[in-house]
Amino acid sequence: DSGVTQTPKHLITATGQRVTLRCSPRSGDLSVYWYQQSLDQGLQFLIQYYNGEERAKGNILERFSAQQFPDLHSELNLSSLELGDSALYFCASSVIPQETQYFGPGTRLLVL
Amino acid sequence: DQQVKQNSPSLSVQEGRISILNCDYTNSMFDYFLWYKKYPAEGPTFLISISSIKDKNEDGRFTVFLNKSAKHLSLHIVPSQPGDSAVYFCAATRGNTGNQFYFGTGTSLTVIP
């Protein structure tokens, strides 16, 4: 158990819908990262937050957005969902940027 | 643009033998490298890391080697155990600026009893 929690574990929705994925970092970690893993793909970095502020942005679509709240939990919002958005979404946290990241168990999203 | 590449999608090794997993990167500015292990239905877990000031880091059965001139790193597992069967990801990042981590596509290791 890494100490990073993600909810929900599984999510099934339809195209065009909007979903919110939630992440609670390890106690004491200020930095949160979101990754997408599609079938047979590596982990694609989406976005990073540090102490509530966006720190780095990767291959995140405009239909996707995220934020980190004052209690340091983070949410990833995915809207206008498409079939290709079906993937595993991982959240990771670290004490500060550059330190080792600890991953949550992931949320498996299926868009039908 | 895949800056970190793992060209072997899978590897099978007999129990007790050495497993060698390889990783190549293209960005010469990367100076911190990590290996993660992932079991099915779980998130990746940190295994071992190496800074670019070193060329080797060892932790028990796991050793990571870094060849900066070749932009290549490898993970050696000796001796391999069936419990090591998992997908291994290498990752790289740059400096202390908090830049993003770049992950490879993973190598699925199967250790045959």
C-alpha cells in the first residue's frame, strides 16, 4: 500500500459524458501527478501540481482539467468523453517535485 | 515523442538466472532515473533509482547501471525469482526543477520456476 488513494476504482460511462477522478496523496506529500495508461502504452504524463499550483503540463487534452485543493487532494476532470479516453488513470504523489513518486492503484475508465 | 524507450516488450528468464531489462533515452539533460515495478491491477511501485553522478546503484538483488555516453540504463535482477514477474517501467527526469517524469512503455518480465 503506497498510501495514495484513488476513487473510484472503476468507472463505466458513455461517450460525451463528464467524469471526475479523485486522488488523495500520501500524508505529507505536496506534489500530485496524473498519468494515463492506455492499452499497450506506457505511462503518459498529464499534469503535475505542487502545493495547490500547477507545476508542469504534459500531454493533457483540452477536454481534461485538474486541480489540487487546499487539503492537497486532487481531482482530474474528463469531459466530452470519447471511446479513446478509455484507460487506466494513475495518480502519484511525492514530497516535493523531483522526489520519488508513489502511485495509487489507479482508476479504470471505460467509455462505451 | 518518446524520450524514454524500452524496446523489449517482454522477457522470460529461468528462476535463479539473471534478468536484464534495458532502457534508452534521448534527452541528454536527464539526470535522474528510476525503475518501477507494476503488478496487474496495482499502481507502479518504486524499485530503485540512480543519479547521473553515479554509474551504478545496488539494492539487494537489484542493480541499476547507467551509461551516460550511450544514453542507456539497465536493471539487473540476480537471482530472479517468480515473484519478480511483473511489468517494469523505467523513468527519467531532469534536474531539480520539478520537471515531469518521462516513462518508457514497460517490459513484461516472466520468471519461470
